[in-house]
Amino acid sequence: MELHVIFRMPQFPVIIVRGDALFSADTPQTLVNLVAMEIQDVADQRIVLIAATGEEFMYFDDSKSLMPTMMRKRRTKKEFIELFNSSINARKTNASYSEKSLSAKTYQRIFNDIVDLILKNHP
């Protein structure tokens, strides 16, 4: 399967949001493999990718294309943590990311920590 990128490729790693499940890809090839193997039959679900920069991308299954969103700004640290804590990944394993001391943590640190949690707690 070939992934068509519109405008620009996201900075990796990325977090893939499909419904309430989260996936992570650290390379473009891993992303293609996830979309081809694990994220099938998604015509009725919206798939969003969150890049390491915090920028969001939309995946369109019909054209197998990836495009940055134009309307949404970067999620706040708290919104990002809530996304993980409400995911099936967190619920299945009782894992959660603490919302304490957010001012002391950079967005990048939180992003990387959550990527690690997703990899450990794959749905």
C-alpha cells in the first residue's frame, strides 16, 4: 500500500487516533503498515494523526492520503493527557498519565511519555 501525502509529511513519531483507540508509529513505513494491517475498515471512523510537533493530520481512507488539518491548533498538555487517559489503551490496562505538575513538563516530554505508554498498552 502506498500512502499519499498532501502538502507535507508529519514529524515522527506520530500518535494515531481511531475512535477511542490510540496507536503509535515512529517511521513512515510503520505508519503505512499500521494503516494497512491494523486500521482496516475505517470508512465510518475518523482517523487523526498527532505529530511530534503537536500538529494534527487527517487520514482519508478512500484516497489513502494524509493531510495536515488547517482548523485545529495544537492540543494543550491537559487535552493531550485527557486523550490518552480516556483511550481504550488506558482503560484496558488501568494505565494513566498524571496531570500533576504540567507546568514543569514540556509538551515534547508528555508526547514522548504517552507514545511509550501506547506502545506498552496497545489495544
